[in-house]
Amino acid sequence: MIALKSKGLLSILTFSEKRKDILFLLENSPRTLSEIREYFNVSSPEISPRIKEMEASNLIKRIDKHYHITPIGRAIAKHYKPFLDMLGTIEKNGSFWSEHLIDDIPPFLLERLADLDRCEVVADPLENIYESHKVFRENLIKSSTLKGVSTIFIPTYPDFFVSLAKNKTPAELVLTEKVFSKVISEHRDKLQVFLDSPYSKLYVIDDVRLAFVVTDYFFSLSLFYANGSYDPRNDLVGYEASSLKWGNDLFEHYKGMSRQVISI
């Protein structure tokens, strides 16, 4: 077994928030001691020992009166920052990631979880589990395009599909075989309205254990519990460009695994 030592570069950067922050600060541009001190609002006795430790480890160096990041320091910072971003993203919504199945999130997107760092978990009260989330509805009103994967049937969905078609909203939906069969058997006419719209596209996939919507305005992700049951209460919601890109890439992944339905 290989044990991580508490000395060396690992300890220099992980055992001190200040040393880490200095590295990232100097990654942007050289700074004098007074500029570093003013940036962190600390005294020289507080910051000088950290700087000396980083100099001794070849992470930074002093040239004239300015401290510069070294090539080694820059290389470390390049890989260290994404690692911290990933940890921060997971810790921010730790229960959401630990209590649910994430097996159906493809590896290339798990590696990009930091893209969801600004997302927040929105939870509905238990008594509202069969209603559309309030935040979800409000966000849909602000959206002008829609893509989504649905693995559960919600009674309001067929009417929602019809409204998308009638409003000429560009929409692409992936349904599981079970949801698709239920919609055909109980809401065939409404499904046909959706399919007849030139703005709508429908795809069917065997099965998937997640559900999400991504629009031009927001991204919302729902997951399954480890026991296989769907969690209707907790959604991970984001609005930033990185979240929307992550959601669009997830949709394209499942779209590529699906068959398109032209008519029924």
C-alpha cells in the first residue's frame, strides 16, 4: 500500500488555504509582497512564512521586488484548480450525489461535474410530489426551446406536449419505452399533435435511470435512489452557460442511443 506523506508539495498546497490562494493569485500576474498582503488583507508576519515555504518548494520565486509563479507552480496550478472545482461541486450538493444513482451519467460528463458548480438543489415538500415543481414551471415559462429525457409518466405531460406544439416551441424529447407505451395507450391523439408539429421531435430509448430538462434558460436534473425508485422531490437546477452545455451534451448522448419516432 502506498501512503500519502504529510510532507512535500502535497502538504504545501493542501494544508494551507493561503498557500493555495497565493499560487492561484500569482498564476494571473506577478505581485509584490505589499500587493499580496493587501489582496488578502493580512500582515507581513502572517503571509511571509507561507511565501518562504512556497519559494523553498519551487512553486514561486522572487525577481526584484515581485513574486512570480514558476513553471512547476504553473503546471501544478493548471491541474490543481480543476481538482478543487470538482471537489467543491460534489461537496456543495453532497447529499444529492451520494444518495442517488449516478451510473447512467456517462463518464465523460462525470469528469465535467465541475461545470455544475453553480447548480442548487431545489426540493419540493412531500405533499407536492405529484405536482410539477413550482420552480420548474416558472423556468419553463421563461424558456423558448426545450430538450429533455423522461423516464416517468406524469399526467400533465401530454397536455404540456400539445402546448409546446401549438406554441411552435422547438422541442426534442426522449421517452423510455414504458413511458412511450403509456402515452400511446392513453393519450394517442395528443401525442400525434406533438409529432405533427415541424417544431417537435420525439425519440424512444429502452431505459435510463435519470430524468432532465435543458432549455435555453435552465437545466434541471432528477435522479433515482439506490433502491431503484425515482426521486420526485429533489432537482439539481442551474442557469449558467456551463450547466446548459452540460445538459445539452447529456441530451445528445441519450438522443444518440435512441430511435426517432415519426408517426404512430
